[in-house]
Amino acid sequence: MQANRRRVLGGAAGLTAIGGFPAIVRAQAKIALKLSHYLPPTHGLHTDFMEPWARELEAKTQGAVSVQISPGTSALGQVQNQLDQCRNGIVDIAFGLCGMPRGRMTRSTIVEMPLLVKTAEGGSRALWNLYPKMLGPDYQGVKPLLLMTHNGGLIHTRERKVETPDDLHGLRIRTPSPTVSMMLEFLGASPVGMPPAQVYENLQRGVLDGTAFPWDPVRAFKLAEVTRFHCDARIYTAAFWFAMSERKYKALPADVRGVIDQISGPALLSKVQGWWDKWDDAGKQTAVARGNTIIELSSEQRAQWGRRLVPLFNKAMIDFEKQGVADARDIYIAMQREVAKVERT
């Protein structure tokens, strides 16, 4: 910081503890941070996660830092632009999908392999724990504040009930990432990459036959209105990132960096499962209220999906290796171990 600028935090003398953080002296020049994401401002990721995180940062810095959030309804809200916006300093902090745009965070999307992750906590902790040693190249130019997956995902369809792998054959299904696309294509579906905000219209028009989402977007994007069947297969997940421009992070006073570190990472990981359970329950209740058909797979049916997908593993690993992830198999095995620490059933 400039020589004439006061440190955001005073020295140790005279400071009192507030909620475990030292009291903070206001900076002469307020630090304004810009945060963008691709969800509507009514979405739980905004209302339960990013908005409270931003306000906590402001409170913990005694107002020395302010955070302006630009949601998916803003000019900065395109999902495919979040990573470049953050890396290039258009925004300081962003939230995005690891699978969009394709090929930018390939290592992280290995966590999306079929039947690997059942719970948001299992997938999220696997990503966070493996990031330092195995996933680092995905996050060049940004500092991760949270890496996350959703609970095991569903297949939501307009007209055709999906219960077995064969039921997907010939359907046009919206996909969140190349890894999920690979699974859908393997099962005979036609994957269609598409931002979440465009799915409703394309289902309504019949451009899509269905979509791969957890329960949450059924409420958030009103998908219960344009889908009739919901196969609770929980055979895949999607990976997300929440990160700050590395350049901006390093330019902040050490005291502010310390606050960001303390309210991010493990502090956010402990909330992930509760968030997704709440959001998914709300989405499921929306489908129930409309009288839609929910297909709950039995253990044997789930095993049938698993047997069908076994040959995909080697094909997927070869594909990851062709994309430059030479240690893809090692990453997958490490992810299995990390997920198993959480999902012991």
C-alpha cells in the first residue's frame, strides 16, 4: 500500500478481540471489491452463501472493505465469463462452474465421474484437500476461497420417464460439463452444453428433452413447470469454484488477507452440506407440489447403472490424459479416497 496510507489493522497494542478477530481500524481509503456469479439473486448460492460472506467480510474489517455483488442478471453474470473476468481483474472475486468454459479446469472435473460422489460434503472436501498438490494448474491466476460440488445429481425429463440407463437413449440432455457429457453420450443421449438460465426456455420449446441438475434448480429456475419426470439417480455431480484474483489478493493489506482466509476455505466447507440439503429439499418439494413423477432408484437399480458405466472409466481416463492430465488416474484414485473419508456408507 502507499506510504501515506494507514494499515487497515492497527498494531497488536490496544486491539480488542471481536468474534475471534482483532478489532480493525478503518483505512483512509476504503477497499471496494467486486464479486460476480451467474445465478439469480434469489438463488441460495447468493442469499445463503455469497451475500452473507460479503457482509461478514465487511463486518470483520469494520467497514474498511466493501463488496459489490453482480449476480447472473447483471452484465457480469455470464457463466462462461466468470473465470476470465476474475483472472483479468474485471471483477475481484467470482463464482463459476469448473466445466464452463470447457478445458479450463479439467483436473477438477474428474470429481464429476459417475458414481464417485453422493454428497456435497464428500465432493467438496475431496476438491479442497487435493487442490494444493494435484489440482493447482486449474487455478492459475486465482486464489480459491472455496471448491465445491453439489449432492449427487438427477435426470429431469419432459415426456420420457428415465429409470434405466437405456431410457436415456436418443434424448437431448442439458449437461453442466464435459465429464457429465461423456457419461450421457456413453449411455446414448445427446449432451447439450447450456448455461442454467437458458434451460427453462429450451425445455419449454422442446429443444431439450431433459436436463442434468440436482434438485435445487427445479425451484431456482422453475424447472418443475417444464419437466414431468425426475430420476433421482445421483450418479454424477458438478464442480464449482469460488475464487479471488490472485493479483488482487496479494495487493491487499496483510490484515485484510487474514480476514478473507479466516472466513473462507474450511469455514465455508463446514456449511456446504447444510446449504445443499436445504436447497435440494426446496427443489424437490416444488416438484411434489406440482404432482410430478419422482423415480427413486433401489439399490439393485443403482447397481445396474453402475455395471453399465464400468467400461466408461478407462475411456474417460484416456480422454483426460489426451487433454494433458497425465496423472488423471492418480487424481481419480485420490478423489475416491477423499470422498470415502466423508461418505462411509
